[in-house]
Amino acid sequence: MTGHHTTQHAQSHSPAASTTLSSTESISLLSLSLACIGILANTFQGDGEPLIASLALSGLAFAGTYALIRWLGPTFMRSGLKGVDMSKQTRRELPECMGAICAVVYLLVVIVFIPFPFYKDIVAATSGGGNRDVVLRVEEVQRGRFLHRFPHGKLASYLSAIISLQSIAILGIGDDLFDIRWRHKFFIPAFASIPLLVVYFVDFGVTSIVMPIPLQPYLGELFDLGPLYYAYMACVAIFSPNSINILAGINGIEVTQSIVVALLLAFNDCLYLLTPYPHPATDSHLFSLFLLLPFLGVSFALLWYNWYPARAFVGDTYCYFAGMVFATVAILGHFSKTLMLLLLPQAFNFVYSVPQLFGLVPCPRHRLPRFNKRTGLMEPSVTEWVPERQPKPAVAWMLRMLGRLGLLMVKVDGDGKFVETSNFTIINLWLVWRGPLREDRLAGEITAMQAVVGLFGLFVRHRLALLIFKEDNWGL
Amino acid sequence: MTGHHTTQHAQSHSPAASTTLSSTESISLLSLSLACIGILANTFQGDGEPLIASLALSGLAFAGTYALIRWLGPTFMRSGLKGVDMSKQTRRELPECMGAICAVVYLLVVIVFIPFPFYKDIVAATSGGGNRDVVLRVEEVQRGRFLHRFPHGKLASYLSAIISLQSIAILGIGDDLFDIRWRHKFFIPAFASIPLLVVYFVDFGVTSIVMPIPLQPYLGELFDLGPLYYAYMACVAIFSPNSINILAGINGIEVTQSIVVALLLAFNDCLYLLTPYPHPATDSHLFSLFLLLPFLGVSFALLWYNWYPARAFVGDTYCYFAGMVFATVAILGHFSKTLMLLLLPQAFNFVYSVPQLFGLVPCPRHRLPRFNKRTGLMEPSVTEWVPERQPKPAVAWMLRMLGRLGLLMVKVDGDGKFVETSNFTIINLWLVWRGPLREDRLAGEITAMQAVVGLFGLFVRHRLALLIFKEDNWGL
């Protein structure tokens, strides 16, 4: 639902973009890669930190994605994965679905990373032998003999995260290839969340949530949601990817919003690493960092190509994948409520879109803002109303109300009949508020808004949560 | 390297095949699905067998694949995933890459299956609570308190198998989309085997092999291969998918050879289930069955469409995926030598192909047998030699030798110069031996040969292995 371009599958050899890296680029990427490999080798030899290894691998992920997008762009176009940027003066075809490259590089990196957090624990527990049934006692595991190293039991969680992310990659690529209908694609993330839920069920099975203090007298300190907990997790996994996928339509916006959310989640994770050890939630947040850092690596490389003026499109694959990374770390780390705070602009955009998504107001195929060729600026796109087809009374009332609240641009003629209303997306609304903007300015402002809302969300979560929960974090 | 069709990526709306199931088909599939769901629900409620659940899920996998190939075929064609069957009287475009559907259905099924073998163990060990760090003692685990249920530690192996299979699916789809060069695609399975090797390293780490008795005085009973063991596993994972991918080119052959290998592996697994409990290798072979049964389910559905005259092509995705299923069960079950016995025809085909693969003999783009439009039969395809470009002396000597041994069709002119030689594939060789055959007859005979060789291989493995190994099977 990127909406800003039409994907065409055609066997025409379009004017190929340059597929080679400049010598400056080659040297920079090579230096970065070598430095990262050096750090990695060092980490593996010594008693080193998995966190440092993760950072080094994220650097490699950046370099790999940067080079591969350049090299493979024309190949994607030849196979029909291309689109036209509709918000530019000149019509130009760009490679589409570059998110698939990000996903593959990311997956390779998180798979190669496995031995870093898990290796030493095994060696210590089994003296290098292979019998992993000789497990540490419960007390030892919980005390955590190795700072920042996981007990072996976490391996299954980590693997289930990889499976979910691979699933969303496969389904996202399918979506980009086949242009699945909106009604159907909404449930793609639900399928991809199955591995996560199944392994959670088998491996973990905690379905209790901490109750706010005012409710504790009635429902107890911990309330067991039972099967509902799985429904809740599935909802998080459906909401997060879809909400990112519908906040789209201008160059760079899919990537920058994902980067902001990832940075804020990583910042939140770091807060837990700085507490005096052993905070019960440290492991969950390390886990989260290990999955977020490589995501930031591939995303920055993608942003390089997708920022205005875009030289590549990200595809639904990227949006789904980004959302699923967030859902996975939040579910496995038990901080899904925090994630929801960081996705407030997306949630607003979703709720705001409901009138069009559910057909109360006609929904054109693309709702991206309108590009004004004369000024070169973006303007709100509109739904037009003809006098013969006016909204139903209740809808008309809602439209007028939204218009009065400044939440919609409404044009009526002399008879009070609707002429046009702006489309129901946060991007159009921003343009209604701020007036015409150039595409990069628009993307930048919305990204900044996302960052401010997210920071405020984190502040609320850590300062105000104490008022209704007994402790800041309950941990596992 | 299916070779029997050219894939075209074009945006033409080709004459759509029927996308609806006939009422007979609908009723049959629905009945099968309902029966399977019933069995499944029953298994989950009671103390039931994971093996029965796996069978039921395989039935569902068959029904799902059967319906989805019908429904999605035209969608694939619209996205450019189509090919022309070159061995038919009339030129007709067929959907390509149906193996991707098999892979997705298969993956969904093996993920949904997870709770069946692992659930009860957890409940018993932790009384339904969620703390999976309370693990069984080593002795209990090894004695196996629940017949046919896995200790929790096996979960990581199972998940790593899923990750490897998902990786090969993603890379295989990429190959089908982008037509990757032969030199590069050869290493696709190597990438997909990384998760398997990494988790093996972290989770298991046994790198010793049992020595044959004659060598035991020198090297000991167990010999530790160390890092070489990982190289060995990677070789198995590279060989198995590629060897299936190059034994291709006629309708149905990719699927039937895979089904034969899967059936023989499953038969071998069953031998271990029938031994008096507790045979040390029972768990490994159950594990193998759990991965093979759904594979048989999706493969039979695919065969329905791919058998002569084909209504769909399987794509490289299927060949890679099939080979990776075999490599995965063999590596995790420690019976890779048995797998090699079952892949003898593929190994022969690979070795036989070497002169062309490595350029000693010119290699045309397609080496599939030639379709004789007049007779409707398949004949060996040939490499032609012009008098000016004759093979080098060593190669000429080899060609003549192979011709004399009946391993090649060689035509020379009066001067002893080469005119043509048959292409180096087992399918062409079979036609050299048996004369022109209709395509289905040819596929049937090669499949039968595969089955006979495989059964003989299993006989050798179980009867003759005792002469050089102390016990029939060493287990884990």
C-alpha cells in the first residue's frame, strides 16, 4: 500500500541505472567492512561482548545492503519489480521491492550472530562437549553467571523470531509480486506471527499480565489472560506491520518512521542496560537490541536510496518487515505496551483512515498527496463529491465536524453541498495544516513529529507508569 | 536448471487456465481436510501421537497445495512466472515456480505442528507453568519418559531446520525470479545451510564420526573431525539440492525422484520405530518423519499438476527445497551417509555431467532430450561437432572410450572426426540405452530405476554395514 507508484511487470529493458559503486563508495564500504570484521574476530576470540559483535555485524549489514541495492536494482527492474515515482517532474522508472534485499541481508546477519550470545554459555556448561541436555540448574541460570550472555533456553525464542521474520519476508515478497488485495494482505502479518505464537506457547507459556494498582483488589496482582493473551499478541503482530504500511506514499517516509521507532526502542533498551545489574528485564532488552541494531544497519542503507529524490522504492516487503521486527522484539521482550506508545502516529493514521478503509467515504486507489507540477510542491489529495452523489447524513455530519475541528479540508458549494474533502491520511492532514510543502520537507516534518511523540511516549511510560503500576518493570 | 522451458517475464494476459476446482475435487478435498482436522483435534485433546498428527497435517498440506496451485496459477503467470513446455506438439504457456506454493504450505504446516511433539513434555515438566528453565534431569530425558515425545532441547534443532528451509525457499524464489547464473546459484544451498550449521554448533556440537572396525586400532572408535565436520555437512547441504536440480528437464521427473527419495527415507525411519524401544536413534528418525511426511503431502499435490502432460512447472524453488529437506533430516538425524546412498543416481548424473559443466565438452543452454514432433517421442539431444572445431586429444579419447562402454552416443564421419555426441545427462543416457520413449514413459522408467537403486542402497546399508561397523546404528 505504498501508493506512490504503479508497479508494472513488463519485460522491457529500461534505461539501466548505474550498477557500479564509485571508487569513493567502494573504499568507504570496504574500510567499514574490514573494521567490522576485525572487531568481530576480536570479539569471538576473546571473552568479548555480544553487543559489540552485534554492532559490528550491523555495520556489515549496512555495507552489504548499500552495495547490493546498487548491484541488484536493474536485475529487479528486468524482472518487472519496478515502479514510477508519480511526484516528480519527469517520469522515471525505479526499482521496487528493495526491502527484500534488506530482509535477506538482515536475516543472514541475525543468523550468523547466533553463536555470539549463546556460545560461551554452552562451552561453560558442557566443557565444550556436545551434550546440551546437561543443563544448568535453575538458580544458576536465573542468577546469570555471564553478564550479557543468554541462558540456552533463550535460543528457541531467538530462533522463533527469525522464523517469523523470514515468514513475513516471504509473504511480503509475494505481496509485492502479486499485488494482493487489501482485504487479504491485512492478514499477512497474522500468518507470519504464527511461529512466534507457537514457540511462545511451547517454550514459555506465560499469559499473565501485571494489573494496575487500582484494579489489584479485584483481579489480583497478576491476571491470567489465558488464550486471550495469544489473541492480544496476534493483534500486536497484525497492527504494527500494517500501520507502517499505510503511513506511506512519499519518498523516504516508510524508512524514516521505521528508523525513528527502532532508535527509540533501542534507546529504551539501553535504559535497562544502564541499571545496576541484575535488572530482571535486562535480558529481554539485550535480546531486543540484538534484533534492532542490524535492522538499523539495513534501514540506513535503504534510506540512502529512498530519500528524496528516491532512486529506489522499498516495497510492501520493507514495511511489513519493519513492523514485524518491532512486534517480535516487543512480544518476546514483554514490552508491547511501550511499542504501542511509539506507534501513536501510526495508530492515529489508522483510526483516521477508517472512514475510507471501510468505505464510508469513497477511497481512491491512491491517497498519496497530489504533486503540483507547477510549484513542485505536495498538496493534499482530495476525494471529489458530485452533487448527485453526496455523503449520507451521518457521514456528512462527521465530515463537517472534522472540518470544523481542523482535521479535514472540506470544500462546499453555495448550496452547502460537498465539493471535495481531503483524503483521510495523516500525510494529507499535515499538508492541510502546514500548507504545500516540498516532498523532502514533508517527510522530514512527519519524521520529526514521530520522534517527538515517541520521546514523549517513553517519558510517560517511565515517569507516569509508576502511578498505576507498582514497579517500573516487572521483567520476565 | 529445469531446462525444459524458457521463463518469460511479460505483462501479457495469457489465456487463463481454469482457476476453479470441480465439484468432485472440492468435495474430495473438503472431506479429506475435515477428516484430517478431526484427527488433529482428537490428537491434541488426548494423549495422542505426534506421528498421527503429522499424518493428518500432511493430508491438509496435500489438500491446501492442490487447491492453491489451481487458484494461484494464473496469478503467477500474470506476474511473469510462466514458461513454455518445449516437448509438446502445441506451444502452451504454463505457470512456473509452483514449488514456491509447496514451500509456503509446507512451512506453515511444520510450524503449526510444533506443539504436538513438544507440548506434553513441557506440561509434564513444568505443570503447565511457563518456566521452561525447570528442565528434566539428563537421565530422565535420555530414558525418554514419553514414548515418541521429544525432550525440549530438540526444539532448537527443529526450529533451525525450519529456518534453513525458509532460507532455501527465499533464495529459490529469488533464483526463479532473477535467473541467477549457474556459477552463482550453485552456492545458494550453502547460504541456506548456515542456520543449520550455526545452530548445530551452538546447540549440539558433536563432530565425531564412528570409525569402521578396520581403522579403529589407528584412529580410535570415534574420530573427531572438528571443523571439517561442518565442511562435510555444508557439502551434503550443497550436493543434495543441486543434484536434484540438475536431474531435470522432463515433465514430472523433479517431483517423482524427490518422492522416491522421501519415501525411502521414511521407510528407513520406520525401521527404527519398529525396533524394541529405546533404540538410541529413534528420536532422530521420528524427527525425520515429522519433516518428511508433510513434504510428501505437498509433493503428491504438485505431481498431480506436473506429471505428463504438465499443467504447471515446479521451478528451481521446488528442487532446492526438496534437496534441502533431505539434507536437513540427514544432518540433524546423523544419517547423511544413508542419504548419499539414496541419491546415487543423482550423484552419477552429476559426475557424468562434469565434462559439460566444466567446459571440456561444449554445453548448450538446454540439455533436455529432444522432442521429435513427428513421432511424439523423446530422443537424446546432442552436441554437434564441426570438422574445424574438434575436441582436444584427451577429450576425444575420453569420448571414444565412453562410446565404446555404451555410456555415450558417438557419431563419427568417415575420417574418424566427431559429428555429434549425446549430451551428458542421465536422461539422455537412458534414451541412448532404451531408444526413443514417450515423455511419461521416460520419467516413469527413471523413477523406477531410482527406486530400485535406493532400495538396494538401503539393503546394503543395513546388511553389509555390520561388516565394517560394530553396530547397525550408533544413534546420537
